[in-house]
Amino acid sequence: SVTASGAPSVSMSPTSGPSNSPSSVPTSSPSFEPSSAPSLMPSSGPSSEPSLEPSDVPSVSSVPSNSPSTSLAPTTCPGLCFSLSQGSPSAVVPILAAKSAKDFYARASASYNGDVPAANDTCRMFLFEDQTNCDDVSLFVVLDSQDGNTDGSAIVRFSGNFSDPEVADDKTTGADNYIYNSGTNKTTISWQWSAGKTDGLAQSVNLAEGDSINVEFISVSSVEDWQFVSGPAEIGTNFIDLNFTLPLNITRVACS
């Protein structure tokens, strides 16, 4: 379980090329609708998306998914709401599924194979809630996709202890490093992945209302975009564009 502190500003610096080993905010929040979410079953009607405040920093785009829709069990869990901020807040809610974070990540062939689509040269993050265990929320980080043709690397710092996540994509191969500093209560993760592979993690972040996580990119190579995916609309359609040079704050807030 992770509780965060305020994040410093980000200094971007180049990184050396990756190895060939396989990879693998508090601000006043906007108005939230409870995420008593639909089941995410395919539907002929429009999907329901969370309300987002205008922002100069993240911008929201609706992007079609190339992945098939996922049939997920209906939920009886109470809705959870979060505020995503890089200067101005946006309302986000978790992706929902009746399975564990490990099963949703579906790691195989040293890569992420989950239902939220990965994208080439892109870091995608999202919150996930296991509907078989209410309030069990995890932060997912997915770097690149298996369709990519370049190696990549990233160094990212998280507030809290991320040294032993539920899924650590290729942590055991020695190519990636997870270093937790108990003095600062921050974890610095260095990821490296090969062409045609992904990297990333799924980390339990069961926050109380008002608690937050801070994320900052220290350096990145061969990753051009950073996006946050919000539920509970059809999986993989609601993307919020983020800025690598600014810290990101994710805060749990009361639903209204």
C-alpha cells in the first residue's frame, strides 16, 4: 500500500542505450460522478466517460482501440474516484474487471498482454480495480508495445515503496532496477526493454481519501508520448495526454 509525498520538479536527461536483454495532485478536484461503473460489455450505445475539467496540460482525446472489447462481470463494489493533476486536475476512475491485477496484466513472452491496449513508443498508465476484492486498486505502467521495432529505456520515480510490485516486468532478469529510499519514501525504477517487448509494472496503491501518489520521469529514450487511461468507459478509449517534463499527482477524492 502506497502513500505519497509531494514530488520535486523533473529534470530530463539523456540516457545511454538499453541493453539487449528482453524486457519486458493535492489540488482542488473537479466534480466527480460515482464510478458505479457499467460492466464494460460491448454496446451499441455511446460509452459513458468521466467528466473532465479543461486543462492546459493534460488534453483528452478519444482514440479507437484495435483490441477487441472485453467482457467483464458486473460490479457491486462502491465507486472510487481520483483526481489526476499536472497543474490542472482531471477526473479519473479505475478500469474495472473481475480478476486480479496480475491476471489483468497477463504477462507473457516478457511483455504486457492486458486488455487496455499498449501503444508503440508510448507510456500508458491507468488505475485498475479488482471487482472480486473491492477497493483493491493498482497502478499500471505499460511502456511501449510488442509491435514496436526499437529498444527503449526509462527512469521513473514514484512516491512510496514500489520495490515489490504485484507484477514487475523483467525485474528478475537484472536489466531493470527497483531502488526504494526509506529516507525520502520514494522508489526509483530503471527500465530497459528490447524491440518487440514491453516493460512496466502493476503496483498496489490502496489510498485513503486525500492520499496521493506522485510520478516523475527522470529520463526517457524511445518513448515519445505519455498517456493516462481512465475508466470505466469501454476499455482503451479515454486517453489523457501528459507531459514528461512535469510531475504527475494522482489523488483519491470523494465521489460526489
